Amino acid sequence: MNIAIYPGSFDPVTNGHLDIIRRSAKIFDKLIVAVSVNSQKKPIFSIDERIEMVKKVTSDIENVEVKAFTAGLLVDFAVEEKAKSLIKGLRAVSDFEYEFQMALINKKLKPSVETFFMMASEEYSYLSSSIVKEVGSLGGDLTGFVPEEIIDDIKTKLASK
Ligand code: PNS
């Protein structure tokens, strides 16, 4: 079974993430969305809330599993999950430098785990979780940016901040 991991903070999951999830799930037998702790970020949603949102929007994709990844190295998590591949989405050149460094470090740490980069679809190349939070907090319409099913969750969270 060819298993891949798609890691990220997903604070919250956007239509850009969902596009990468759907496209990757067609290529691999199983895709594990690893909802992660990024030590450099302060998420507004708890890990359980982020997992719930990703589960909600991927419930129709049979070979997608959503798991928490909260400690240790990503490559060790991949080995534990018997995944040989990591999927990273790239929107613009600005994503590349950081992702390139992570891919090379991960390769050094665990040569058996490969990183695959998937270009974001053009219509989502401007999207990020941060921009969604900014638009939402300023009262903007989130339709088209995030899946419909989680718009209320995001509005409620932003209103409580
Ligand atoms: O969505 P994000 O916040 O850009 O995701 C970043 C994430 C969680 C994929 C990245 O921070 C990560 O891989 N963390 C795991 C820790 C690790 O393995 N670090 C060493 C390789 S850089």
C-alpha cells in the first residue's frame, strides 16, 4: 500500500489545502492528513478543532485519514505510519525556499522518505490560512476561500477572539 502524509497546521483548512488533498488522494492508496503543531505558529483553533474541520471537509474521500501529529520529527511519524512519501503544496516561489530546506533536512534525517511537491491550482494560489483569518476577522465573506461546511466554525471562533 502506497501511503503519503500531507502535514500542516490547517488553522483553518482552506480550499487550497482541500484541492491538494483531493488531488493527492487520487495518486496514493492512502493519504494521511497530519494536523500538526508548528512551534513557530500560534494557532487560533485547538488541534482537536482543526482535526474536526479537516474530517468534516474530507468525509467524502474514502482513502483520506486525519490524524494528530503533535510531537517528534515528521519523518519518524511517517515511518510509524508506514508512509514513504510527504506531500507539500507550493503556491509561489516564496514558499519554495522554506520547503526546499525542509525537504533536504527530512531527506538527510530519513533517506527512505521522499518529499513530493504539488503546485497549488491557479485559483487557490493566493490563499492561505492567515489571509482567511484576516478577511474573516474584518467581516469579509469567506465563500470560495474555505469549504462552506466550516464557515460558521471560523466565524464563531473569530468572534470569540
Ligand atoms: O502548515 P505549516 O504550519 O506550514 O506546517 C509546517 C509543518 C508542521 C509541516 C512543519 O513545521 C513540520 O514538518 N514540523 C515537524 C517537525 C520536524 O520534523 N522538523 C524537522 C524538519 S523541518
